[in-house]
Amino acid sequence: MSIFEHQDYDQHEQLIYCSDPSVGLKAIIALHSTALGPAAGGCRMQPYASEADAVADVLRLSKGMSYKNALAGLPLGGGKCVIIADPASDNKQQLLRAFSRHVQSLNGRYWTAIDVGVGPQDADVLAEQCDFIFARASQYEDGFNPSYFTALGGYVGIIATAAQLWARENLVGLRVAIQGLGATGSELAKQLHESGAELVVADVNAAAVEAIVQQTGAKVASPDVIHAQDVDIFSPCAMGAVINDDTLTEIRARAVCGLANNQLAEQRHGAALHKKGITYVPDYVVNAGGMIGASSVIYEPTTRELSIQRIHKLQQSITEILSKAEAEDKPASEVADAIAVQRISEAQAT
């Protein structure tokens, strides 16, 4: 199939295949839009089952970054990259170094950072031979993980959702099911627990589950039924496509608000959630905290405190999207998409 006919192709500006046979590098960079500024988005390392899976993922993720950065009001476009490899492989650092040279060759047209399989320390490895890397461990004080910024965006999103749906002024007693306890999901669980929320959690990593149970007293569900828990909010924080034909009929929560990218398997699933009376907070709005907190090094000096203040402003953006969706009786996903497209189109016209 021609890439221009791919179901996930959305007028992407560039799709770049990257190779280095000396270390076995196979990677893809997708630049969706640079209308608002240099494309920016994380580097994901994953052992995709096929090249087709990697292409579909990088196309969807890069488009999501364009929308995320537009709605967050950042002077950045959207891009993403995927390295087709197991992040636990012995030659991970060699792969990162080889890949970083491809990013460097774009000379600032694309900036990359942490994502699934690539952490802050890995970002420092990328930065050894590339000037266009952010969210590096060396940018922060010892012990601070920039995933905190992403988790904070999820926390703010849940506050906004609870206020919009139930006029809640706090999260005490709010029941939240968290799917995925990686760096961001675990941090979100801690923040919600500190605010009095009641948690149900799931992850394929038993050690991660046990750690959160010890810290928060959360109840545990199997990963294959976490979406079907009797809770107020379902918070996907693992991989994408969790809202699909199979799970839609089983979701019992009143709202879906989480940090995973591309939670809707297909765009029609946003409308299906709306039809069921389930509020879906678009993932690329909720998880924008990571970009807001870490990407400012691209365009201005900042502080951790200023980044946190900016992330809290997501509450206003989410409230506006949910209010507009309610007033127009439309899925929030469609409302958010329309706003993002308009901002990008206006930038292209200038």
C-alpha cells in the first residue's frame, strides 16, 4: 500500500526511515506538522511485530503530538519516532547513539525526548551526539523524573473531569481505575491517593502493582478486566487502542481520562463513548503535561515551578472542551480535534 493511502496518513510532512546495519538499527521518524514550530515528540523503543505496526503507530502518534502541542498553546509542531527494538536489549545505547545521528541530520526540524522504552537517562545518551533532545535526566536535579510532569497533567485532567461532571471541589472518595503502572501511571496513582481518591490498579508487572498497593492501599484487578471496574473514572495509562469494540460494552465508568496515547482504537469510538453517556477526555490534551513541563528548553528558559503552574492551566482548557461538547451534544474528542485543526490551519495560512 502507498503511504499516501494509509488509513493513518494525515497529510504528514515527512516519513523518514532510519537504518544503521552496524548496530541493527531500524527506526522511523514521522513529522506531521511544523506549522506552529519545530516538530517535537518522544522516542519510543518497542519490538513491534511488524514494520506495518510501527508505521501505523508513528503516524498516529505524530498526529497526536501536533494536536497536543496546538491545544497546549506551545510554539511546537508534532512529530514522533519509533525504534523497532526491545528496550531491554544489550545494545540499547548503541541503537540510541546511531539513531540520534539521524535526528541531528534534521538540524532542529525535529526534537525528541522520552517515551515508552526510552527514559531520561536514555535521553542523555541520545544527547551525546545530538543537539535536539529534551527531557534529559541531566536537565533536572538528582532523583527527579520528568514523567512527573505528564502525571500531573493526568491529575489535573481528573480534577477538571470531576468538577465538570459532579461539581466536585475535591477528589476525596472518587473511584479511579488505573490501567498501567509505569513511571507516569505510578506517579498519577500517588498524586490521586494523596488527594483522597480510591484506586483500583492493574499492570502486567507484578512488582509495580505491589509497590503501588504498599504506598496507596489500592485494590488490584487483572489487566484484562481493569477497564470494566465499577468506578467513577477509568484512567488508561499503558498502551493505546484500549477503547475498542470489545471493551466499549464493558466500561462502567462515567468518564475516561488517562495518560496513554491513542486510547481510541478508531475515531468512531469517541462517538460511541458519547452515545453511551461516557465522557472521554481526549488523551492528547490530558497527557500534554509532559510536553509543557519538559519542552520549554526548546524555545525559552524556565523553571520547574513555572512548568508546574503552566500544567495546572490545563484544567481550564479541559473544562472548555467538555463544556463545549456538552453544549453542542458532541463527543469531546471531535470538539478537541476541531480546535487543534483550526489552530494548525491558521498557522499554515500566515
